[in-house]
Amino acid sequence: MSVRHALLALLGEGPKYGLQLRQEFESGTGEIWPLNIGQVYTTLQRLERDGLIESDEPEREGPQKGFRLTEAGSAELFAWLSTPPDMTSPPRDELVIKVLSALRVPGVNAHNVIQIHRRYLVELMQQWTRLKEDEADFDLQFALVADAELFRLDAIVRWLDTADGRLKRAALEPHAQPAMPRLARRLVVRR
Amino acid sequence: MSFLELRRVSKSYGEGATEVRALADIDLSVDRGSLVAVMGPSGSGKSTLLTIAGSLEKQTSGEVLIDGAALQTMSHNDKARLRRRTIGYVFQDFNLLAGLTAVENVSLPLELDGVQARKAHAAGMSALEELGLADRATHYPDELSGGERQRVAIARAVVGERHLLLADEPSGALDSTNGEAVMRMILAACKQGVAAVVVTHDAQLASWADRVVFLRDGRVIDQTVPPPSPESLIEPSPEPSK
């Protein structure tokens, strides 16, 4: 997560103080990501050093020092908003590795491994949904954050469902070349 | 006490070598006011479970109790009355009657049950109002959007004094915002004391439920445990001990 750009975005609305930036960052993300005030000031110092923000009172320090966006900062903010984050290389997902490993360990039922994780994910989703159910009506920012988390977890559950189905089919067609071990080899090679 | 209870319910189709077991020894109980989701892939038996719970199909063995009464001891007429008065169904493809307006669709089960047309119409209107569809009452299904049609189907399922709501993939082909609206409505019905079962393959829909039951190959293989307070998600995690 880019705190740097999130702060630039808040300053895009107008000049602000450090403490104010922290409060607005937290409330603007549905209070899901707490932000350390030290991190706010360090980031602001770097942004100032890089010429992306400026202060009217360069000598003054502390919570009352105000910052505003420079032209370079504004350009950086717009460039960031319109550039998709790098998603080209898949993350090394522990859950994927776990399911692949379950296929290789004798005596382990991969379906059970899948179900343990599926249940855990659905329980997490139930908690997020409950939060959304309580708060979504009056907190748009929070609903967006909760949706993002629900879709992320949902994607993992769907992958588990697909893996479950694939394993079941593979067991019914023992002559077919199992796809999983080949994928496992490729992952090993990539490392 | 649970309003719906399935005790060791099994269902088979065919006999001998061609026998297919759709459900095996299902135990499930749903309390008044609670929403249970049954989650499983296609072919796991979830739709069969719902039709048996709703007395639309008979189990091969085991017992189904609704409000303490066993379905297998009921006469045809008793079961028909139960379906008209107590159970509401929501299907994936809405199943609205094309020749009737929204309000006529909603009030139809009451009229079939002998409620006076005027009273049935009033109840239908108030169910539509609650779901934000009052201005659509006189429209025909083909004049409504997918989301509106599903809301009419839910209004029809909860109209009158229904206590059991059974929904099969209730968000069907709706987008996720409309799917969420559907689940909010089902949940609102539960808050008024309705017992509800939603079967789905969709984890996002299932996550609205108080309890999620996982079905595989006709068997309940697992279920969620009641979650801790949702606030645990947004409290900062304790510092790991060093």
C-alpha cells in the first residue's frame, strides 16, 4: 500500500497538517489501516525533499506545520492514479503451495486440506459481511474497503473450489496426466 | 427451538446398479430468525436438499420436521396448506407469472389460500413497499429489471405470515450489488423471525448467513463456527512476543 500516494491524494484536496492527514487517512480507509504518526512525518519529509509537497514554514516542526501539493506533486498524483499497479508476476501464495504440497505428502487428503482453508476463508468473509451489514449504509469508504477484502477472499475460495473439482476429476481419470505436479515443477523451477 | 429440522435425510434416485444417491444422512436444523447457507458445487445435492425441506419432493429415508410437525405424517392437503401459508420459495430464475403484474404475483399465494382479494392486494402492496417497489406494483415482469424481478419474487416469498424462506441461488444472474440487496432482504425477513435457508455456490452470498454448511457429494462435510465479534478484524493485532 502506498502511504506516500495516499497522502498526496489527501493534499490534493487542499493544504493540511500532519495530524490532520493521519486522521483523514484512517477515516478515509474505513479505519482498517491504522497509521503511525511517525510514519506520516517521515513520509512527509521525503515528499518535501523530493519536491512533491511544500510548507509555508520550512523551519517549523510538529503537528501545526502545514503542507500543500506542488505542481510536481500534483503530476505525480495523477500519474499514480492512472497507472495500474504491477500485477504481472504471481505472488508466491502460501495457500497454493500448501495445496500443492498436500498432493505430495503420503496419507494427506488434499480435499480435507482444501476444506479447512475454505471454511476459514468463509468465516472471515462472514465477519467482513457483518461489518458491512452494520456500517455500509452510512460509510461508503468502509463499504469499498470491505468489498475489496470480500472479493479477494472470494477469489481464493473459488480457486479452492476449482482445485477441489479438478482433483476429484483427476482421481476419476487416473490415466489423464495430472496437471498439478507439472505446475508444481514449474513453480520449483521459478524459484 | 428449530423451525426446520432434517434428521438423517437421504435421497436416492433409481434402484440397484443405477441408483444415484443425491443426499446421505443429512442433519440440519434452522432456528427461527436465523439464516443458514448451504454451500456446495453443482451436483452436491443442495437443490435436492431445498426441495425436500420445502415438501416439494419426498426423501427416501429420514425425517423432515417443520415447526415440530413431521412432513411424512401430513396429508396432501396439510402439505399444500403448509406450502401456501408457511413456506416461501425464491428461485434462481424468479419464476414470476408473466401475465400478472408485480402486485398480483405477490398477492397470488394469499388469494390461493382463500384470503379476500382486497386484503391480499393490500398485503402484496405492503410487501412491495417494504422492498422499495411500490412504484413498480402495476408493472408486468417483462417491464422490470432483473434486480426488480428478484425483489418481487422475495416479496412473494415473505408475504403474509410465512415463517420459512427457502432460496435456491437467489441472486441468480444478478450483479453483486443486486445480489447483496437480495441478501439484505432475506436477512431483514430473518430479523422478523423467519427461518431461512439459502443454497448457493457463491461464498459472498453465503457469508451473509449466520451459519454456513458445506455440502459435498450429498453429505454435510463441515460447517462454520459462529464468528467472534466482527470488531476483532479492525482491532490492531497484538504485538508478537519476542
